[in-house]
Amino acid sequence: MSHIVRIEDDFDMDKIRTSGQCFRMARLDDGAYRAIASDRVLYMRKLGEDGAGADWEASCTPEEWDSFWSGYFDLGRDYS
């Protein structure tokens, strides 16, 4: 199960992965990313971007995204 997530901020999975803030994140050979946090696993793949943000495919329900992953990635903060 997956859904599309729109992120309208400076969201760069490579920067997050190499920042030292997320210790269990990997870039996979196919270009997707895997994040492990608590007892959860998330796979994300960038689908496309424009000047206002990017669309990502996330391997979770919209409810899990809203209740856990959005906070995990601190998407309520403007990093631009």
C-alpha cells in the first residue's frame, strides 16, 4: 500500500540520510529510500518536482503519514 505525498519545502532525502540525524536510513540501488524508525519501515521514491515542491510515493497509509512520518521528518517546520 502506498500513497502520494506532496512536500513543499526543501526536502532532500540524501541530505537527511547523511546528516547524522537519521541513523537507519538508506538509499537503495533503484533510487528509492528506506527509513526505519521505532517499529516502522518506510520506502519513499521521488516522482517529480516543480518550483513549489515535489511529489513522493510513500509506502504507508495517509493516516500513518500524518500521525507518524510527517512529524518524524519535521515537515511542520519551514526549512527554506
